[in-house]
Amino acid sequence: MLTIKCARCKNKLIKYLKIGKGKVLRCHKSRISNWYELEEVNGNYCCSCGNIIGINKGKFIKMNRHEFTYTGTKE
């Protein structure tokens, strides 16, 4: 389970179940267990500080690589 945080202000955004070894390029909405500070504004997912974390693509969120950090383990 990964905890995804904003790279700018370090607020917790979501808890995400990552399957596989690869990079976090997409977050499937069905695997998100907790939503913290992440808000949807005009099709973009933003932190409360205004940092754009990803883009809404329907079933998943296309993540901006340099706008977030994560801790935890991948399964």
C-alpha cells in the first residue's frame, strides 16, 4: 500500500494499492482506499496548495511524475 503525498507541501493525498514493480504513472480509482487532500478541479486532481497531481481519465488518474512523492510497499 502506497501513501501518495504532494511534492510541494507534503500533505497526504491518497492511499493506493500498487500492483507490480513499475513506476506510478496511473492510479486506478478502484484501488484507492482513502482520499485525503486530493480535489478534482476542471478535470485535474489538485492538492489543497494548488499543485496539479494528475488528470482525470475516467477509470484512472494519469499522474504527473514530478508533482508527488510516495512511501510504502508495492505488491
